[in-house]
Amino acid sequence: MERGPVKVLLIDDDPFFLNLLADVFADSGYSVVTATNGIEGVRAYLDNDPEIVISDLIMPRMGGVSTCIEISRLAGGKEPIIILLTSMFHGEPHEHETSEMGAKIHIPKSTKPLNIVVVVEQLLARRRAAGLAC
């Protein structure tokens, strides 16, 4: 059975960055859903069941930490790959053993959008390989 494109949910209150990231993911073959705050993001997660969630850290109404924690809670055992974008640190994307601030993956917001797609592709490949190994 052939799968459709991987669905990614992008949550960010910066319309320019949100559109830029959405365009890069769409151009890379992903199905893209967007939300401009955490409350919309949680609703979009429930409505669309994405495999990837990328959320900004600082947003109005519901911040990224609360958004990521709520999505994890709602996902139960079928948790998406959750990535937190933050301008709080610089450097390379970082993966934690356990969730920190609601996500295991933290990526500096200064990371080029195409590099964010590359990180997502690596995470998806790893998840699929682990699923095949089980």
C-alpha cells in the first residue's frame, strides 16, 4: 500500500517565517498544515494527525512548551516527531534523550529552512528504520 506525502504541522506566530517554512516543506514534497498559535496548533493536530509537528517556542495564547506537551498527551502511544524551534540558543540542532520543554528535538530558529527539512528527513528515516527493526 502506497503512502501519501508525509504531513507536517508548522506552528508559529511569525507569518513570514511560517510561510517561508511552509513553502520549503511543500516544495520538498510534504503535505503542510499551519497554525499561528498553540491553541490553533493543538486543534490542527487533532484535525490532521500529522507525523511531524514543528512549533515555535514563544507564541501568544499558548506557548510552544504547553503546545508540545498537550500534543504529546493527546497523541497517546502514536506520538508524532515533535520539534521545538527556539531563538533561545544557537548552534546545531540538538536531540535530547527525554523530552525537554515538550520536545526531544530543539532547533535554533536561525537554522536555514532547508536544513530543517533535512533534519526532519533524517528523523523520519530513523523512525522508519526502528519500526522495521521491531
